[in-house]
Amino acid sequence: MFKSIELQQVYKNFTERELFAGLDINFKVGDIHGLIGKSGSGKSTIVNMICGFDFPDSGKVLIDGKIAEAQDFKMLRTCTAYVPQNVNIIGSGKVRETIQSSFEFKTNKAKRPNNEQILMVIKNLGLDESILESEFKSTSGGEKQRIAIVIATLLDKQIMIFDEPSSGLDDRSKAIVAAYISNLRDKIIIISTHDIVLKEICTSITDLEQK
């Protein structure tokens, strides 16, 4: 659908503090782009700009080299899957029901996965298929994190944004998640992370504390 999203010479102030001064980032299909920086450095602001929930004070958001307009941001939102750091709020009931509920929305109904597709992603993320019959609220933090990644993958969006996806994971699970994300294809992948394992799979990194 598109090949790149670019922030060009973006300036942004937040509560009288300069957040960005001439920020340039180009997110390309096929890249895994890491965003690093302490809380308040602007990671969420960048995500919001990509989705049209926030705008630069000056500078441009470009899609395939053309200035993004209102209808473009609407399209970007429908093409984006976001995995938050805190995933406790994404579902209730059994894990299977939590996964399936994401496909009740009109824009996602056509992508409703069958059981075989769900099982394949579950196993690729190091989860046992029995978790599908567990209560979502009873799963561990690391399991919830991976269930959220399962949902994001099955939604098959062109933009995938992960906010600290290794949160709550042990070293083995981190390695599994990193390997899984690194094998995703034909997508723009953005990872907000401080984890060295995830940094290693990034094809480019923006340190927002240096901007």
C-alpha cells in the first residue's frame, strides 16, 4: 500500500519544553526501527504523529514522499497494530475469546483467523496451545505480552508498533519474541525499547535523547 512514512524537520514543544528540534526519521517497509530514550523523550509523540493524533509545530509528515493529509492519517490508523507495554486492559474471559474479540470490528472481520492460524502464532511465540482455554486475567505478565503480539500479528497490519515488548519476559522468552519480530516481512516495524536483545534486531535506531 505504501513504502515509507517520514518525519521531516519536525519541531515540537511540549509544556514549554522543546521536545524535537529538526527531527528527521524515515520509517521504511522492511525495516525494524528502534526508538530509545527515557520516559518523556517523545516516543509516544512520534507514534501519535504517525497516526494523526498529534501534529508537529512545524515540519512535515510524508507518506511515500508526499505530505500526509487528513484522509491519509485515517488510512494509517486502520493499517496500524499497536502493542502497549501494559496489556492488562486488552481482554477478559478466556484467551481464545480475547484473541477473537479483536476481529469483531468492521475493519478486521475479513481477517478473522481460523484455529490453525491462531495455533501457529501461539506456538511460534513459545506459548502452549492450552493457554487458549485459560482465563486471560490469570495469565502471567509475560504471557499477556505475547498474547498481545499474537493478536497484532493476526490482524496483519502494515505498521506494527511495539512498546517495550520484552516487558515481563524472561531471557528465553525475550529471545523468542525478538526472533519472531525479526522474521516479520513487508511491514514497517517500530519498537520502543531499552532491551539489548531487541536492539540487536533493529535495522536502525533513533536515540531521542540525542535529538
